[in-house]
Amino acid sequence: MRNVRNPVDTSAITPAQFDKIRVRLRPRGDGIAIKGRRREPDAGKLPMSINNEIDKRNPLKSGQFPWHAGINADDKHFCAGAMISSRHIITVAHCVNGFVNFTITLGDIDRNQFERNVILMTTDSKLVHNNFELQTLAFNVALLILPISIATNGLNIKPVSLPKRSDSTKPFTKEKVYLTGWGFTNDGNYANALLTRANMTVADIGDCYKKYGAIINFQHLCTYSEVNTCFANDGSPLVYRDSDYTWNLLGLTQFRSTENCASGDPLVFFRVTAVLAWLSDKTSLAIRN
């Protein structure tokens, strides 16, 4: 499933109008997020040896980005998401809206081979954000709830940490982030069997608005990549690493340009910091300051 959007001609916007648009696009959170009290032990923490391997940009191995989840909706559409607790998978709402049964894959690297310690689990329990709008993709976020808790203390399956509350108003422009996905290797229809990683840089949100127009708002974050981003499934997690080597979930792949994936157009993500209070309320997870 690849969600795409046509680029929009915004050349008629005057500098004064664009300054006002920039103010609207400033990131912000959705509340204080004080309800959650539960913490996932070692969420987003990987052994230093694995962090060092990731930095070498070698092909992904088991234990790298262990929160990445494959989501098969009604055996019709394949999306992705991220494990944020032993019971919760986060993804974009348009991947679950209108579907009933979901098969979730955790701990997998190569979809063409049987791998040890991979978990397949089905669920029909979902929570779509109450303000989600399919036409505009506003509040494009949802949770899938696993029927039982998954042991997350192993190396190949582990939740990613949610961002800090203080990250809600941070633009992240020019910061280094990482995207993982199976998806497609080019503009054709050949799915990539191996989980792939791309090193990306957060773009100025104004540049994203110039490309896609008024559909872009404070809930979005855009990136440029050193490689093409054909492989990104909708819902694929975009993460960043703190100075203390904690991996945090920043975005979920939402759409890209209808132009070819090597065009250099920014890839658009739903910004997780926009719904931290909602996530804390629905999962009971504590949000760090």
C-alpha cells in the first residue's frame, strides 16, 4: 500500500502570506499528557554493539530497529507500524480504517525466510483517533491492541520510546533521522523482501508546504533522503536517537509525491508528538518531560 499525493503549485503565494502559513505550521502538542503512569523497561534502548553496527550502514540484522512491525489488513493491504508497548502497535489510521482483522509480524528481517523468534499475532482490536479525517488525513494515527502482552526483553523484539513532551514544539529541521520499511525497491511493483533502512534529514516544513499545499499542517514532518524512499510502507516508523542512545519514534510514513521516488521530493510523515496526550491516555504510557 503506497499513499501518494500530487504536488501542488504554490508559486502564487506571496512572501507575506507564506510567513503567516509558517506560523500555522509550527509544531505543537495536544496536551499535558499526565494520565499515563506505566513505563516500558528499556524502551528504545539497544546494546552499544548494535548501535555501532547501525552506524556502519550495513544490511539490517536481527535486533536492529526491533520495534518495526508488519501489518496485514484483511489479507488485502500491507502496511507497517511500530511497537510502543508490550500490547500496542502504532500506525497511520488510513491503514486500519475500514479493515477488521490484522496480522502483525514482529521481529522479522527477511519476509522470504523463516526466522527464529519472529512473532505472528492476529487482532481485531483497534483505536482510531477520534478526529481522523480520511480526505485530509488529519489526525492520521491509530493503535492496534495485541490480545496478549509480548515479552519485550529480547534482542529482536522491543518497543521504541515515545518522544519527550519537550519535543512537541521542536522543528527537528536538518536533524538526522532513520526510516525502516519493506515496501518497494523502485517505482515498479516489486516488493522488497529485506527490511531496509534509510538515513534521512528532516526538511523545513515550509518546503514541504510549497510542494504539497494546504494538506500540510502542524501534524506533519517531512524528510529528504540520501537514497530513494520507494521502500517505505505506509505507517513505517521514522526514529531519532538521543544523546543517551535512546531511540524515539518521531513519525509514521504517510505519503509521498506521485512523481518517481528518486525525484528528491520530500516524504511526508504523521508527527507523533502531535498526539502524545492521546497516546498516553489510550496506552497508560508515561510521557517523559
